Amino acid sequence: MSLQSRPGHRTHTIKEALSLPPSTVVNLNGWIATKSSIGGIKFATIRDGSGYIQVACKRDRVSPQAFQDFESAARESAVAVTGTVREDKRAPGGKEISVTDFAILAPAEEWPITKSAVKASSSFLYDMRHLAIRGRKTAAALRIRAHIVYATFDYFEKEGFTLISAPTIVQNAVEGGSTLFGLDYFGRKAYLSQSAQLYEEAAIAAFGKVFIFQPAFRAEKSKTPKHLTEFWMIEAEQAFANQEDNMRLQEGLVKAMTDRVIKDCSSDLEILGRRFTSPDIPFPRISYDGARDIALKKGVSFEWGEDLPTEAERLISKEFDVPFFITGYPLSARSFYHMTEDINPRVTRSADLIAPEGMGEIATGGQRIHDYNQLMERIKTQELPTEAFDWYLDLRKYGMPEHSGFGIGVERVTRWVCGLKHIRAASLFPRTITRVKP
Ligand code: 4AD
Ligand code: MG
């Protein structure tokens, strides 16, 4: 046997092998996902990240050593398989590999994630997340997340946006002081960034249109199925653009994301048992007042001016089967930088994009104050520390035009697209108020 065809030297990925004609000889590498035996034939399903394939090992087709290794290999062992491709209607994917040689590259101990262990503790799967991520459904959701991000980069590049990055160690609160993680920065107070928005506002004067993809941190006390303490945010900001332009941009992005998932991830959606269609744009719009009326009718009451309570948002979101905007949030429910309507200064030029089916907010965007005096006045009335915002104010002295932008949470979008009960399933290693390990 030539070196090329010995187990351990991969010739194809499993995805490639599944499309090869019968009788092709392949060397595959992967992990054993399942094992079984029927009569004298030993079966295994091998996984390599590109797909799953069934392999069948008969005693009379392989060396005694290879057969013994195949028999003894525990689930999740890393293995090398040599064999020929066979058509087999009963096999998942319609193909099977008839094994001619087999080797264990890295053995596995007995797999600790058992049905009874999962049943015994509700946190077990997340305590064991370093291993549990190998599961079919978990990996499917995380692959869909990856395609949502690929679509984002393609979309913004096509639309002429420049990718930037920004520090995540900062001195400014962007979204209010109550959700800041503080840290000691060589004797000075600093924080983990809640949003890159302020840096994007600086960057638009250099690039016109920018976007960013990076982690955001929130010391959210909320123990809900949509809150993480660390998550990935996609944010975009454009100069010479108002809130109307901003909402159109969000629609285009979400459409690009969902089209991409439909095109590239149909088998992952199937693994998740998720029936999902890409929504048409433009998305419906309702006003904050209209949303409040729906909430009141559904028995959730709150004062005009307060942010939508989580339960109200969930109930309103259940009324829709496509994403929709809630427009015109009161200033009292919004961060300091929001521009208000000329005719009603209590209402901001902002909107939340809400995913349907009870999933809730996936994006927040708005038009920013671009006038120096107006912004200074807002910072003062909200009693924010002017020193921390000096550079942000400074931007308003050097040609700051009308501008707008938004932030959209990657795990929130993934949760909606995949139909996940809890946002933590959309993160490889989720961080919540009760979890910083593994
Ligand atoms: O609504 P947020 O707080 O808005 C901002 O940070 C703006 N400065 C963004 C901008 O205009 N550039 O956060 C934006 C999005 C939310 O709509 C949500 O999708 C996600 O970030 N998000 C969270 N995702 C998971 N867990 C949390 N705790 C989140 N907080 C916000
Ligand atoms: Mg928001």
C-alpha cells in the first residue's frame, strides 16, 4: 500500500466522499459518532465537521488488527478509515464506505454525556459544553451562526461599507451605566465595551460608511432566554443618512442573512427540525404607541415613556411571523445620543427590529444628534460625565453631518433563525450571569 492510501492520510472530507461515484477508494479522518452491529457486520457513523457518513467493517475484508481496532474503538475516538464508496439507500446520505483498513488515531474514554446524566442536572450539558458542542443539533446552530456572519461581511462589502475594529476596553458608557462591567486599568477605572457605536461615529468621517463585528459586554442582571453577558454585535453607521435610510439598511442585511441560510444551510435547518423561510422586505412597522396598545390589550400595562417590558415585547412579537420595526421610542427609554423628532421632542428617531414568534428584539438603531450644542445639553441634562465624552463631543465641531446606525445581536438572530428556546445555544461557550466556565 502506498503512503497516500494508508489510514491517517486523508484524501477526502466526508462531504466530498458523499458525492463520489461508487468504487472510489477514499481515506477519511473523523470521530466516531455512533456504533452498532448487525449480524457479523460492524457499523459506525463517522463525523469530520463537513458531514456524517456510515462505514461498514466486515471481518473478512480487513486485517485482524484493523477489525479489532474497529470493534474496540469507543465513541468519539479520532480515527482513520480506508475503504470504497458504495451506494446504499438505507445509509444516511445514500452512501456507505466498505472498510478495507482502519486505525485509531486518538482513543476516547467512555463518553460522559449520557441520557441519565443529562436528565439528572439541568446545567449538565452546559457544564460539559466543551464536549457537548460535538452534538448534531448544537453544531448545526453554530454553523448557521457562521453563515449569518458570512452573509453580513458580503452584504456590507457589496454596499460599500468599510470593516473597522474598535477597542473593547473603554471609558464611556454607551447604553447606560447600569450594565457596565468595570475593571481596574492600572489604577484608573475602565469598562468592557457595551457597543462600538461611538467609535463608529468617529470613523464615518474617514470612511463614510462603516461596520464592525466584535464582542459586546453587558452586566445584565436579566435571567431571560435572550440575554448573554458577552455576545457578538454587528454594528453599522453611515454619514449623510437618516433613520429611514437606517431601517432600509437593516432590512437589506437581515434579508441577506436569511437568504444565505436558506441557500447554504438547509440540512442544518433540517437537523434542527426548523421550518424557516426568508422574510420579504420591507418589514412591517408599528409605532411605540401602537405596540403599547397591543401590550395593554394583552394585559401587560406600563407607563408611556418606559421601555417595553420583556413580557410585552414577547407577546407583541408572537403576533407576527416576520420581523417588524417598533418605531418612535420615547427619549426616556433611550440612550443619551438619540435624535428626537422636531414636532415631538419626547420621541426619538429610532426603532427596534423585533423578530417574530416571541423571540423579541434583534436590533436597535437610530439617528444620532449631530449638533454640538444639542448633544452637550443632553449630556448635561442626563448628568453624564462630560470628560468621558469630550472626544465624542469634539466630533461635532468638525463637520458632523446627519448620520444613523444600528446594532444587531448575532446570537439573537441565530436564535430566531434556528428557533432555539434559549440564546445560549447560539453561542459556542455562552456567558450568562451564572456561567463563566468552560
Ligand atoms: O439595543 P442595544 O443595546 O443597542 C446598542 O448597543 C446600540 N449602541 C447599537 C447601535 O446603534 N450601534 O444592542 C444592540 C443589539 C440588541 O438589539 C440585541 O440584538 C443585542 O445587541 N444585545 C444582546 N444580545 C444578547 N445578550 C444581551 N444582553 C444583549 N444586549 C443587546
Ligand atoms: Mg436595544
